[in-house]
Amino acid sequence: MRWLALVGGVLVQIVLGGVYAWSLFGRALQAPEAMGLSHVLASVPFEVAIGMIFVGASIGGRLQDRSSPRVVALVGTALYAAGILLASFAHSAEQYWLLVLGYGLIGGFGLGVAYIVPVALLQKWFPERAAVVTGLAVGGFGFGATLTSPIAQHLIAQSPADPAGAFRLLGLGYLVAGLVGSAMLVSPPSSARKAVREGDFTPAQALRTPQWYLLTGTLTIAVLAGIALISMMAGAAVDVAGLDVGAAAAAVGVLALFNGGGRIAWAAVAQRVGQLPVLIAILVIEGAALLVLPHTTGMWFLALAAVVYLCYGGAFGTMPSTAGRFFGLTHAGAIYGLMLVGWSLGGVLGPLAASSLVGETGNYTLAFSVVGALAVAGVLLPLFTRPPKQAASR
């Protein structure tokens, strides 16, 4: 049953990972024949979606710890698909609010509810390989944009004046695949759950430790830096790297492989050398790549972007098992669900800051230099983080 749960968890994450193909829609919505949005407005639906993830994950995490992970995932994926379908009715600038409501509020909330379920559940099925298994699961999230990008680009090209119309078929596909994957998510037997209870933290106890805040801060900075690039990758590939629109769309899909691969690869390294050294390395490498990125073109630009995607994914591949190691697995869903406030904060602040710094003049150098420097400075957080004492001894 645990292998069935693993397959289902990966499938759910692939569906949810389609959210990272937003930069294709964001660029298309800026075209004069479409909605003619500014850089900032084109990023708002994506920012709202990422901001809502914490709300959904904090609720979904508690529910799946207490009840049926399958039901929670089914509800989450259904809401996510419903939000995408609602966004498909945004045919003009006057209907822009449908993108914010559907893709952002409803879709982002559903995404958060469903996302946390495999992350928490699979650690309970595979406690001895928690880092690798959660890396595999969230790796599916990174690969989601690889599958979505070519389909989305094809659908957008069919009707450039109505880019949001592409969400109709995508939403239906997400609904079917998401429900199938969710149906495979089952809880481990009670004997397996009892084996990990002694000394585990409750959510309230975890929130009283400095370690929870240090780890959440680390996640926030890693997300902010990486998603600043991801949110505008299609535009940066054209404006900085010098690619044409078709090649930029292909790059979005290919780079998503590095997002997914980073979640698996860094998690495997963390299983061997420990999570904290990996988190330190992720921030240093991610920050350095962003600092150099705007001074390159062509393949060098894409190579450094791939490094950023690897590190961004690596933070998500490493952090669930870090939280499990620090706070235990009994309340893993609720505790890590609360930590995903870092994803929401970084997901909102990163694209907002980057799009504002880029502005209408296309100042990518300033944008990527600022977020790159922040990532390097963020190394101080995991550097001073140590595992807490067991809850039972506090």
C-alpha cells in the first residue's frame, strides 16, 4: 500500500506543479491584443496563488493528521481544478478579477490543501527514508510545469487574444488526474504510526521553539530568490538571454525538470550528509547564480537559470524531512503546513519585488542582484540552527 501511496502522491504533485508554468500566461497577458497588462499586474494572480498556499496547507495539514488524507487531497485537487476552470472565463481586461479569484484565491487555496498531504503522509509510510521519499513526491511538483508548458503554449498560440482560455482544457485535465492520484493516498496502519510518537512535538510546542522560525525563515529566503526568476522566466529568457518566444516557452518547460530534479537530488544528498549543510549550500549557490545571471546571455543564462531552479527545488525537497527530524512525524502535516507560510511569503514578495525592480525599463540586473544578495545573506539562518530537544523533555 505504501508504494501505491507514493505513486498517488507523485501524481497529485505533478498536477499541482502546473502552477509554475504561469510565466507563459503572464507574458501572453501583457500582449496588446490580449489584456495588455503591466509586469506587476501580470504577476498578481500567481502571487495570490502562492500566497494562498499557506492558508490551504495549514488547514489541510491539520485535517490530514486527524482524518483521512485521501479525502483532504480529493477536496484540495478539486478546488485547485475549479479555480483554474474559473480563470478560463477571463476573456478581457474587465474580467481580470476572474484570474485573481480563480487562479489565485481558489486555485492557490486548493493547491495548499492538497500539497501538504503527500509530503506529510509519505514520511509516515517511509520514516527510515523520509528525505528521499518526500524529495520524490515534491519532485513531481517540479516536473508539473514540464508537462504543462508545451500544452499551455500550444493552447495559447491557438488564441493569442484569449490566453486564459487555455485554462479550460488544463483545468479538466488537472481535475481527472488529481482525483485519480488522491484516491491512492491511504494512511499507514496504526502500528506504524505509534512507532514515531514518543517525544514528537505538537504544533503549539513547535511554534514555541526558535528552530521553527529559523527553518521557516530559511525556506522563505530560498523561495523568494528562486521564484523571483521563475515568475518571469519566459520574459527574462527573451529580454536577457535573447531567445525568441517559442524557445523561451520551451526553456520554461525544460527548466522545470531542474526544479523537480533538484528536489530529488538535494533530498538524496541530505539523507547522507544532513539537512542543514544542504540548506546552507542551496542558499550560497542559488544566490551566487542569481548575482551572475543578468550578465549572461544564451546558453550561459540558461545554465545559471538551471542552477537556480535546482536550488529552489532543493529547498522544498529538503525542508519536509528537516521539519520531521526536528519536530517528529506525528504532527508532520500540521507543523510543516504552518512552515509553508515561508512559501507564501517568499512567493508573494519575490515576484512582487522582482517585477517592481524590473519595471517597464527591463532592469533585470537590479532585480536579480537584489534577490541574489538576499539569498547569500540568508545563509546565516541555517548556519545558527540546531535541532531542539525532544518535546517530552522540554
